[in-house]
Amino acid sequence: MRILVTGGAGYVGSHVVKLLGERGHQVLTYDNLSTGHRWAVLYGELVEADLGEEGKLEEVFQVFRPEAVMHFAASVVVPESVREPLKYYRNNVENAFKLIGVCLRFGVKAFVFSSSAAVYGVPEEVPVKEEAPLRPINPYGSSKVMVEQALEDCSRAYGLPYVSLRYFNVAGADPEARIGQASREPTHLITRALKAAAGRLPRIEIYGTDYPTPDGTCIRDYIHVEDLAEVHLLSLEYLLDGGRSRVYNCGYGRGHSVREVIEEVKRVTGVDFSVVEGPRRPGDPPELVADPSRIKAELGWSPRYGDLGSIIETAWRWERRLEDVLREA
Ligand code: UFG
């Protein structure tokens, strides 16, 4: 099958491109390389272009004729979205609308969208079900809600079948350490803790120890990027089998506190790096854990890396290779 992947040179996108390539699909990555990397695209062609260039996008569709589209390309840094909301509405909303329009013109049969748990804001009930109210608390989350709304309306009006995947906390890397999280200034907990273990950060700070959780730190549902990649493939197969448009929470349904994560990083790496306790980071919900019942029941998803240790081990292997990869690039 011919699949066009926007943002295929980024963190999650590149793992999905790898899986699609391994399963024999014909993949084309469309990425402006603003945060992605050429070396991360392990299969298929890479077209370096921006989604804002609608003419270019149409040209690529004309030649490649994708049967399915997976849309990862987006800006993803929550605090940045608060400072620069228009950047998020342009990159995440306007560009998605353009892409949806082109998909409709070219008769794309399936559309898989990268959404986020950020659509829920601070959920009232945990584990979070897909029916929970959408109350984003930052422009990043709002941008995802807007695209989901557009997809729902377009699906109804024009029959574009889609699946929207609401990612919880994605982490981990390719077990062979060929690709992984490659941001120079990561904000995510596991990546930062591993950088502290590698001596690339002097210490890690815990953002808040007075939350209403058993150890006072925030709880998250960390999902391995390889398991998440599998969800994308299952979503595609589901849509092509005639499945109706659907939204799924992507997580294991099991939470880990910040302290637990840091302890596990110390255990896996064998490094006792420095940890300091600091104030809360604005906008962090105390607990964010997915209810994965729907995705398991409807897509038959069974995760392979459901323990925190494997997530951290693969990410650690990658973290130790990263500087060499960036130097060679
Ligand atoms: N944290 C620390 N120290 C750090 C980094 C993070 O204590 O150096 C804490 C955070 O405060 C939070 C937890 O670790 O409690 C996880 O933080 P991350 O930054 O790793 O991830 P988030 O939960 O903030 O982000 C995730 C997704 C976003 C999504 C958001 C919705 O990565 O895409 O959930 O709340 F928008």
C-alpha cells in the first residue's frame, strides 16, 4: 500500500515509517526537517517540504497517489504554544486543514491523525476514557481539538475515514538504537533523566512534590514508541477493512510517578545522578492515565513493551548513541 507520512522524520513518525517499511508498505515521508532528521527516515523516499506549500503537496500527491495518509507533522512543545499560539494554529491547524483538503481531492481512503492527551486538559476522572470532556488548557491542546473537530465534520460530510490517536506520554526508542528522541533541548522527563545519567545535564529537577498523589509527584502513563507505532498500523488496517471513524486513547492504563521514573532510570543506567526538588510547572495535571479498553477491544492491540524498564532501557541505548549520530549527520 502507498502511504504518505507527514512528519515521518520526527520522533514518533520515524518509528511508524520504520514499521510500515518493515511490513512491506511503500512509504513517502513529507517533512520540512524543522525538527526531524534525514537519517531518521529508514524506509522510502523523503520529500523535504513544508505543509504550508499546498502546491508542492498536491504535486507530491499527483505523483505518489497515496491510498492512506498519516499526519504527524506538528509543533509539540506545550510552553512554546502558550508563548506563540499563532505558530501552533498555523502549523497544527491551518496546515492540517490544507492536508485534509488535498486528501479529499485525491480520494485518500484512510487518514490517521496524531492527537494528544492534551485535549483533555486536567481530567476529572482517571483513567481517562475517550468520552471524557475535551477541555484543553493550552494552545497545543486546543490545536489538536480543532483538527479532531474538522476531521469529524469532514468524515461526516465527505466520507473521509479517519482515526485520531490521543497519545499519552510517549517514550522509548528503536530496540536497535537506530532512531529515537533526538531533540537538542528535550523537555520530557525520561529523556532529561537519561541526559542527567549520561552527564549531559548536571541534574534533574522534580517539578512539584506537593501533588495529591501517593508520593506527591505527578503520575503519567508512559507508552513505548514501538507499541504506539503498532497502533498506527492497526488503525490503518481497521480503516481499510471498512471501520468507521474513531478516536482512541493510547496508553497502557498504568501510571508512574516522577519519583518512580527517576528511580527506574537510576536502576537501568546504574548512575546515581543528582535530583533536586523544585516548584510545580504550570499546567501539569496531577494524574494522566489512559483507559485503553477501547483500543484493545476494537483494534486488538496487545502491547509488547508494557513495562517502564524496557522503555527506559531502549531509550538509554539510544541516548548513548545520539551524540555520534548527530555528529555524523
Ligand atoms: N517533569 C519533571 N522534571 C523534568 C521534566 C518533567 O519533574 O525535568 C515532570 C513534569 O512536571 C510532569 C512529568 O514529569 O509531571 C512528565 O512530564 P513530561 O514533560 O515528560 O510530559 P507531559 O506529561 O508534560 O507531556 C505529555 C505529552 C504532551 C502533552 C501533555 C499533556 O508529552 O504532548 O502530556 O498534558 F501535551
